[in-house]
Amino acid sequence: MLNVVIFGAPGSGKGTQSARIVEKYGLNHISTGDVLRAEIKNGTELGKTAKGYIDNGQLIPDALMIDILAGVFDGFKDGKGVIFDGFPRTIAQADALKAMLKERGQEVSVMLDLEVPEDELMTRLIKRGQETGRADDNEETIKKRLVVYHSQTAPLIDWYKNDGTYRHINGLGTMDGIFADICEAIDKL
Ligand code: AMP
């Protein structure tokens, strides 16, 4: 199984590159952000809870997120593996992912860290907000999300370095160029 964690700050291109990885390598895709947005759209209890956190640029509590992730993962019928997009976002989530995969006889094959400078992230997210109307892509919420990224999510870089699965990817460049670097990292596994 090829289990890929695609990692990076908001606006680093995780979703865009995930779609291409899915297509090339035949992986199942879990985007926790997409799962939550679908719940909000459907007006579920989970969606109502999640909306409060998302609109405020905060993370959904770990225990809730971990349950959601395990449910989606176990719903996959088959495939060559999974790409985790937007999960884990905290050390507790990384620990839980490792344990969940281990229970199922699997592990993370690689963690791809898409690094993009902060001013570029801001430009991309504001543009996305204007184009898609995504509620949390406004300047005030983006700033909060970047603070949360640095304080709660960025420590995972060292966590995955210790795990031996960390790979740095320069997230600045053309979509094709970045995808080529990603494929090189995956194909080396
Ligand atoms: P994303 O689409 O991945 O940028 O996620 C949008 C928002 O959903 C985040 O700002 C969080 O509020 C929430 N979210 C997505 N994934 C997670 C996660 N793994 N843990 C906690 N909150 C999450």
C-alpha cells in the first residue's frame, strides 16, 4: 500500500497536487476539509459544530477529527493506498494516524511537505476566496489559519523527520514542475 501524507500550510497546493497524485497512482483520497465542508452543506450536526471552528480559522478538536478520519478510511473498498490531505494537523493526529494504520497492518509511506513562502500563501488564498467564495478564504481568517498552522501543525515537520518519512518539496513553481518533484519522491520509495 502507498499511503501518502500531503502536508503544507493553507494555500500550499495540497488539494491541487492530491488530485493529480490520485489520478496517476490510483489512490483513495481523504481531504478532511472537503469532508467537513460537505457536512456543512448538508446541514448535519457535525457540520454545525465544524462551521464554528472553520469560520474562526481554528482546528476541529482532535478526538472528533480522528473518528471522522477512521470512518472514511474504513469506508474505502480497495485501491492501492490512500492520500491524506489536510490530516494530520496536530501531533495527536499524527500519533493517531500511525496507530490506526498499524492496527490495519499499514504505515505512512511518505510525508510530502509543500513549502511555500507566506506572502505567496496569502496571495493565493485571497484569490481563491474571490474565485470560489470559500468562506474561510478572507484576509482576517487566513491570518488566523496561518497562526494555527505555525503553532499546531508545523511541529509535525520534526515529527515526520523523526519518523523517517519526511520529504521536502518546493511548492513554488509551475503545477507541472511541482508534480514532477512529487512523482520523483514517490517513485523512489
Ligand atoms: P482545509 O480545506 O484542509 O484547508 O481545511 C479547512 C478547515 O477545516 C481548517 O481550517 C480547519 O478548521 C478544518 N480542518 C480540516 N482538516 C482538519 C484537521 N485535520 N484537524 C482539525 N481541523 C481540520
